[in-house]
Amino acid sequence: MMVARLLDEDPEAAYGYSRVALRLASRVAAVREAAGFAAYANQKYAEALAEFRAARRMTGSVELWPVMADCERGLGRPEKALDMAGAPEVHKLDKAGQVEMRLVAAGARRDMGQLDAAIVTLQSPELASNSVQPWTARLRYAYADALLAAGREQEAREWFAKAVESDRDGSTDASDRLAELDGVEFMDALDEGESESDGQRPAAEDGDED
């Protein structure tokens, strides 16, 4: 419970709790999975992969397949991630899992310098759909980012805008990326106030004026 509660706001603390849980109940699949996500959040990819594999052996579920493939990317093995993207396990994933696998595969292509292949990988019915699903914003964002990396700025702007439209919970920084492309600069209100204050002439002290 503490791992789940702290994972987003304090990954290091979540990792600490996961190590305690492992010492107490290492044969519980949910504990191994939680430990995997805590390690993953702290970029301990080898450890995360080992925990995810253990959880999968205990449950027989393929649910963790995409994040396991992303661990391979984190370990500098994008080719292995691509192999996993083409494995039979992918067909057993639900729609959300298949979209996640597509995102991982596109990331692996980018790791290998294959930008055009990454763009093609992300082109899918889910990307083209007007229906907004939990994965829509991240999928559109990844597509926009790949387009931008390939120098296709106008198309990237269009897809960042679409990502903003579908990002209902602020899971991406698509609005910032869109503003950046539009040349919009944000100024911190506090900094602006300090600058104005610095530019004001100090009040004259008694005896300074004629």
C-alpha cells in the first residue's frame, strides 16, 4: 500500500518500502510486482526486470510484458525490446497493453536511430481514432515528439495540439511543448515582480533633496 501511495510523489521512499515488503513476503506475486515498479521508477532496470519476471512466473499473466520490454530499453537493449514487441504474448494483451507495447517499440526504434520506423510504428487505428481513451494523450504525444525529432515541425504541432485536447489529467507536458513551438514564453510572476522592484528608484533619504 505504501509503495502505491508514494510511487509518484516519492519514488525513493516507495523503493525503500518495497525492499521491506520483499523481506517479509517475497513469495507473494503482488509484492514482487510492486517491487518491480518501485525499482523501475528509480531507473533500477535490471532489478525491476527480475521482479517483473518473478511476478509473471507466479501468475502466468502477460500484463507486465510491455514494462518488461521497456526495462530492456533501459538496459540499453532496444533490439530485445523489439523482439518482445513481436512475441506471441503481445496478442494476449488487452487494448491498453497493446498500445503500451506499441509505445515501447517506437521508443526502441528511436533508441536505434530509426526515426521513420518509430513514426510508422505509432501509426495505428488507436492514433487515428477520435475517441479519447486513457492512452490517447500519451500516444498522440509520442507521435508528435517523433515527428518533431524527424524535422516535421508543422505535423508535430498539429499532434501536440491533439495531445493537449485529450490530456484530461495532465499526464504529459503537451501544452508546454505546443507553446514552445508557437514561440510563447512564460515568465514567472515572482521574477517579474522582483525585476520591477529592482528597476524602481530608491526613495530619497532625509536630507538628500535640496
